[in-house]
Amino acid sequence: MRKVFTVLGALAMMLAFVVAPAQATEFGAQAGSCSGSVTYQRSVGGVGQLKIFYSNGSNSACFYHIGAAAGKAAETYVEIYKCVETSGEGNPNCTYTSFDSDGPGNWKEYAGPVGVSGTANVCVAAFGYIVWGGAVHAVDSGRQGCPN
């Protein structure tokens, strides 16, 4: 009986991991890698860097490990939003219509890629962090890539 519960528990855990990531994903699984023109980048604490890319009407984002954290496993997270706003570059407020996120996970290189499509005429916003040396090092881009 105990073996049955163990197997059922393992199957439930596997199902949760297969189903849960699809809830927030609009584009991320198809993104492949962060590529295109870099439209925003900012480093934090000498250990993390958020980059937003633009290519063919879509934006993607990755949060990279840099400096002392490069190549070392650490909790890392990234998310990107498609805003309804068309102006206000840098403004922290983004009324979003879709988003994608990755993590938090224990990665060695970066979190992501995450992406949103249909962004040629609207702003995007991204957020990411790395936990390093007992501290959270985070970057919030505010609105970026605004056409006006």
C-alpha cells in the first residue's frame, strides 16, 4: 500500500510540473534563446544582468549570471510583460495584457528566455533577480521599447 502512495505521489508531482508552466506562458517555450536587438540592459550587484531583446514584433528577456555568479548555480527568475501603454519609457507602471515567466529556478547561467509577441506598437516591461550571497539582487526595467 505504501508503494502505491509513493508512486501516486510521484505521478502527481510530475503532472504538476508539466501543467503549471503553461499557465503563464504565451511565447517562452518557443523563444529558444534570447536574441535580436538588445533594447534594454542593466546589471545589479555585479552578479546579475537583465536584458530585453526585440525581433520581428516580439520581445524576449533573460536574466544572466555575471561576475562572481557566472557559471554558478543560484536561484534566478525572470518575467516579461506586454503593456497596453505606448509611451512613458522608464515609467514603473505597466498595465499588461500578457506575460511570461521562468523560475524561480536554480540555474548556472541564466533564467529565461521568456517572451511576448505583438509588441511592435506597445511598451514592454521586465523584471528579474538572482539570490547571491544571502541577498536578492533585482532589476525592474519599467516600461521599455515604447513607440511614442
